[in-house]
Amino acid sequence: MRVSRVVMKFGGSCLRDAGAFNGVLRAIREYGGESQLVLVPSALSGVTDQLINMARSAIKNKLDDELDLIVKRHIEIAEEVLGQGRSSFIERMKAMKEELAKALSRVRLEGLNDALLAFIEGFGERFSGVLLEFFLNENGLKTTLVEAEDIIVAFNSYLNGLPLLEETAANIRDKVIPLLNDGVHVVVPGFICRNADGKIAVLGRGGSDFTATILAYGLKDEKSNVKVILWKDVDGLLTANPEYEENARIIREISYAEAKELAFFGAKLLHPLCLIPAERKSISVEIRNFWRMGSDDFTVISNVVEAKVSVVKAVSGMKDVAMVTVEGEAMVSRPGTAAKLFKIMGDENVNIRMISQSSSENNITLVIDSVDKDRAVEAIRRSNFFGSHWIKINVEDDVGLVSVVGAGMKSTPGIAARVCSALGSRGINIRAIAQGSSELNITLVVSRKDLKEAVKAIHDEFKLSER
Ligand code: ASP
Ligand code: MG
């Protein structure tokens, strides 16, 4: 018989106070069943932001009060939810607080660098991880904490680690699976990892989702079934942003590819990379609302037959973007022009949301985040090639992006036509358009003032508010 393993991630709001901790117990009892369990806590809500602010202001300020406040918040919860373990938990908190205080004084001496920031940022999960371990043990669930940095190995940056999945999986086989097989539950703090230099790093904001799916990847073998439950304070993925479309509803089933499109498109709900490890091993991922436990409204991300469910799954709007167009006859038939432009953006660390180039080749349009606009344009102007009088650079900061997502678009002709005529019939002008060759997504640029109406028009056209 196959063993069943469940990885449950608890978002920060699911750990915000003593009452929430009792909800964690309920989630484990009702959704863990007889399975082997790995539990991944985020930092208590708001703590990561506080830590980042502290790291940034450590040069100027003494932060004793802030430090005390964070520690106090954890101890207050412990006082409500722990009995005999309380004093050893407080000892552990004191030791971790010392470590954090030391890191902050290093910032004062050396200035802030990515290594120190990553180390400081991860303390929220270190605190919540220990608290969760104590809490579960006191409630009769035999639990051991395994440090994330001992198993999740990543390369790349300190702040956006990319995991080495096979190396990590080997660590999970060595350090986690034997505990599970002995009937012990395992807590692994979210967000934290170790990089190739052996230093503590983090997986990017919202990284606990990623922790959960990375662990699931390592836990899945021929003898096991694995599933991930991400407990959050929302029901799941929606057919549209609720601020633009009040009739948006929960998407109950969605494929990895579609959900990734939505995550990439800034649905803050999921870490953009977290579905990749799950997809590689066909592990289903459920997004559930911690505050509506037991509800049927939740999202399952899996290998569902994509096209069958519906042609268009969701439409999403993004407002804080700018459109940069580089144009000039000098670009026509000159290989390497796009590469030059992208290199400039890459060097400036500007994230590109959409690209389109007309086949006449005399312009390339990029959509980027508004905050990056001045930096991007400045860098393009400075470059030898684009800075010449042969090329015109045009910036429009009054635009929004609309992304239409659905795997069924691939095999169904006429979807783009329906999207365009839905907008046209409401008098909305399309300023640029792009479709990825995966055909999972059509992205359009419209005036920002039309953004809401555009989302609604497409939501209506594909009847997304009907089940
Ligand atoms: N605590 C980290 C953050 O706020 C990671 C997470 O919550 O997933 O970004
Ligand atoms: Mg968080």
C-alpha cells in the first residue's frame, strides 16, 4: 500500500494569534487524517515586513523596542497556548532574539547587504516554527522541527533562492522521511533556505508556498501519494480581480500551466515559482481558506484535462504598469536589436511584463512596472545604439494590462476575436496585444481608465461568473 503524505503550509494570518493556533490543530486533525504530515509555517502576519524595516533602519536607529515587540508577540501567544513547555519556549526565543540583535548590530557596522538582509528576514519563520513545534507537541502530536537550511539548498541570490531540487530531495530522504516513517510530524519553517555558499538565504517574498511544494517534490516517491494544502486567508484563485469584477468566483479546478500564468501575472496569492516542483511530479496543490474551513469553495491545481473545463478560465487586470515603445526604421532587419534592449533591461533589473514587436520590425513595445519606468528609459537613452537620433523612445504611463488565461484557447479558434470584439463593443481601444506561443494567455494593453471595464467585458463575454 502507498503511504499518504500531506504538506500543509500555514500563511501568516493563520498564525496571527492564539485563536488561530487552535485552528491549526483543527486543520491538522480534519485534513491530515492518517497521513504523514509536514507542516510549513510562514512568519506571523506582518512580522516579515517588520523585520525588513528593521534591517533597513538599523544603520540609523537603535531597535530595541521593535525587537522586544516582536518577541513579546510570540511569547504572548505562547502564554495562551502552551502549558509546561512555556518556559523552555521563552528560553529559545531569548536565544534567537540575541542572534537577531547581533545581526542588526552588524548592519550598523557593515551596512546592509543581501546576506544580512536574508538572514534577518528569515527570523519570522524561525520564531513561528519553534512556536508551532512546541504547540503541536503539547497537544499530543509528536513533532520535530527540521531546519529549512539543513534541507533546502538553492543557488542564485540571497533574496530569491532557486532550489536545487534533486539535492534538496536527497536531504529530505535522509532527514525528513525517516522521522515521518517513525510516526513523527515534521515542522519545516517556510521561506528559508541555504545557498551554494552554505549561507542562509530566502526564497523570495511569499516563499513559504514554495517551501511547501519543494518539500512535496522531495517527499514524493514510488511508494507514496503526496498532496499540498496551502492555508490562506482567501478562498483560492478567482476568475477575475474582485476589485474590478464583483461577480468574480472561485476557480475550483485549474491546471498547473493556467495557474502559473495567473501567478506570474501578479496574482499575489501564490509565489510565482511554487507550482513548478508540484507540476514536475504531478502533485496536486489545494488553496483553502483557513477562516472558512470545511467550505467547498477552494481551488485544486492539478493535471486536470485543461481544455475540457472551459476555454477561458480567468481574466486579470494590472494597473501599475507603463508601456515603453522603442521605434525607428534603423531597427528593421537588424538582428540583435531586441537582444540589446533586453540586456539593458536585465542590467537595470527591470522586470518585463509583456513584449510585442510588429512584423515590420520598426518598433518594439515593452510593458514594465510603473516604478521602473524612469530607470528603464534613462538606461535606454544612455545606450549607444538606442540613444542615437535614429531611434525614438516613447513612454505611456496611463495604461493597464489585461491578461486572459485559459488552456482551452489553444484548440479553439476565434477566442482573440471574441476578446477584441467584447472590448470594441464597449468602446475600449486596444493599444497593444501579445499572445504567448503556448496560447495559454492573451495579454492586452488598454488605457488605465478602461481597465476595470475591460476586465468586466471579458468576464461577461466568457460567462465566467456562471459555474
Ligand atoms: N514570511 C515571508 C513573507 O512574508 C514568506 C511567506 O509568508 O510566505 O514574504
Ligand atoms: Mg507572509
